[in-house]
Amino acid sequence: MAAFTPGTSIETDTPAIVVDGLAPGIHSFQLVVVDEAGNASLPNLAKVEVTDPSPRLTGFAPAFGQPGDAVALFGTNLENSADKVIFGNVAAPISSVSPTRIDTTVPAGAVTSPIRVDSPKGSAVTAKPFVVPRFTVTRKLPTPVDADHDSVGKALWVSGPAPVGADLSSSVYSLSLPDGVLQAKISVGSTTGDLAVSRSVELRVGMVAHPSNATVTIFSLSPPKLLASISLKSNPDGVAVSQDGTRGLVAMPATGQVAVIDMQAMKILASINVGRLPSKVEFAQNGRLAFVNCAGEGAMVGIDVRNLKTTGRFQVGGATTSNPVQFSVTPTGFPVWSANAGNGTVSLATSATKVGTVDIGLKAACLASDEAAKSAFAAGPSDIVLVRISGSGLKINSVPMPAPGGGFHSLAVTKDGSRVAAAHPKTGTVSFYDGSRMEMLAMIGRLSTPSRIIATDDDSQFCILDPQGAAVTFLDITSLG
């Protein structure tokens, strides 16, 4: 069987036969030879293989990287044809070429995009983009404990000790977005814990818990200043501020209560009994309904913020020992997702009387869901797997992670559920996933102990707190492809 390219001749003892315009592949012909006298031979079957010399790319490894990282391209017809390898619009250096492989390096200025090979014989483009995570790191900052996104002021408010070189009192501070420049600091005195801020243009306030001295501090976002310190019945844990800034909530595990605070009058309106060991509180967007987890009795409790009373209590995880440590609510309140670390389950409550529970095979220490509650994502502190639970039928999908999922605040997801971030404190890395296809897109490293991850309200950035590194990393979500 002869192999030749379109437009070449088949060399025979008779005058040359020219074949042109054939697609690559094996072609069969009935070959008849006619001599000068016009006598034709009997037809013979001839098979001809037509080859395409243009390069083809079938894949690359790794799937992501930073400038300077090595990348291998795989395909066919790569020898003598790879004049240029281009990441987006930036040419990359080539270290070696073979018929099936090109070794190159991610060039400076590369962005997430397909990789292209240009040659005199043609061009080839990878089917998938090579991911170049784009991020900035703000260093020499207070040890970050918790944070919340100020969507009005385009800032990230963070709780922690004072910046390096400043006084030693604890502070809350703001970093401008998207660049992460330190722009304000408010000294608040005692050791800080959970923090929350409003989303209101009219009432721009925040609140931070002081776990060691039974107080919370209310502060102004603009201008940045301390407004009041409020004493509580016991040490606070989780805090929440309504979007309009009029109400604040504080969970007090020791007394089994949630304090409701008037953020304008800066006083406690009521301390509502909710159950054993409440630790996390969260508002629905309307600000009238909130939820609190009662880890000591495996329950979630609704709070009528306007009338200062509980409104509905429901069991999650199917047992009083289910230990709901993390939950998420939708803008209207229900549905509510709950991660139950005590028995390795996740629950979905569509109302206070309709609760479904599924065993996910790991004791989830963290949970995050998309805004519509179509899916939730969970991870455990020692498991190397990310689990997605789909609301329809509580179906489970999972994907391997490069390291354990970390502790309490180690997951974040965009509102549409398309991008997920997971922190791995033991390895100093954060991995990112396509929430729909459940595949890893990228990973960044060289962090110390990434803990809390926040997706900004506009889904433009993942903000990663790194306590031991005294830093905050800001990743551009669009750079994940």
C-alpha cells in the first residue's frame, strides 16, 4: 500500500498517475493501465493511503500552571513543524520536539486560553484551555481570622490582630478589591473572631465577635470607625448582619441563645433561647428570617427577627448526635442545606417539615451551596474527596482532591455553582473545580495555612485567608476558564 500526500504522483512503469484533493485516509481504486496502442489491462484493485502533514494536538499536561512551569503537548505530525507554541497571544519557548510531543514552558503574560501550534504545514489548537490562575497576595497583614465582602464599598473586611508595626490591639481592617490594598483599620481592643458586614448603601455597618470576653463590637464601614461595644450574657461565636444593616445576630453556645441587636440603636433587643450549642447564624436576604444551627441536639432553628421569636425547628441528619456544623440558606430562607459532621450526612430542608438526608461517606466539616440550592458541596477534614449533592433526589457525585479538605471554613462556591474552591491547610494549597463537570481546574500553592475562603457577591474573586502566612490571596475567578 503506497502512502502519499494529495497532489503527488504514483511512480509506476507507466506514465505517472496524479491524485489530487483526496482527504486523509485509505482510498481504494480500480487501476487500469492503457498502453500506447490503446490496449487496456484487466482492472486491479489499488489501495492508496493519503496522509495529512499538518500538526494535530490531542492534549497537554499538566492542565494548569504559572509562568515558568513546564508543559508537554501531545499529538501527531509535530516533528519539523512546530515553529511556534502560543498561549493565548504569547509565544512560548520550545525545549524539544518529536513527532508526538512538544516540551515547552508557560511564558510570562500567559492567560487562560487554548494552546496553539503554528507551522508551515498548518496550525493546531487544543480542545480545552490551559488554565493560568491569576491572583495577587497581600502580605504583612494581621493574622486573618474571618472576613466578609462589602459589596457597596468594594472591599473585604477582615478580623485579626493589628498590622505589623502598629499597636498591639486587635483590629478589623479593609482591603480594597480587586487589588487587595490595605485601606482602613479600626482598633477594637480584644481578640477578634467571626465578622459580618451589611450590604446597604444607607446603613453601612459591621459587627465582630470577641470570643474571650463576652462582647461584640459594632463599627462603621464608611467612614471607618468604632461605634459601640456591647456586652453579652456569654462568649459569642458566629455573628450575622442583615443586608439592610438594621439587625445583628450573635450565637452564644454556652447559654443556648441568639442575641438580636438593633444596629442603629446599638443595643440588645432580645436573647432568644434556641437550643444546645448554637454556633453559626445566617440571615435570609429579606432580613426578617434567619437560621441557627444547634450542634448539641442535631437541629436547625428558624428565627423571626421582626417578632423576636423562634419559628420552626427541624432535625437534620436523622439523629440528635448529627452535629450540624455548617449550613447555607437561600435568599428566601428555604431550602436550607446542612453538613452533619456527627454521622457523615448532608440534609436538605425545603421546609421545616420536609427534610431529606443522604449519607455522603465522610464527616463533612464544611459545606457551601449555590444560591438556588440546586447543589451543595461538602468536604471533610481528613478526606481527599469533594462531594457534590444534587437537590433533585439528593444524588451524590464526587471528585478526588489533591489533599485533605481542611476544617470549618474551607469551601466556597459561586452563586451559579460553576466554580468551587477548597482549602488544604496541611499542604498550604487551594484547589479549584468546575462545579458542573466535577473536575479539578487548577491549584495554587505556597500558602501557609489557608482556612477561610469567600466568594465575592459578584462572583469575581475568591478571597483566601492565610492565618500563619499573615496574608490574604485574591484569585480572579474568570481566570479559571
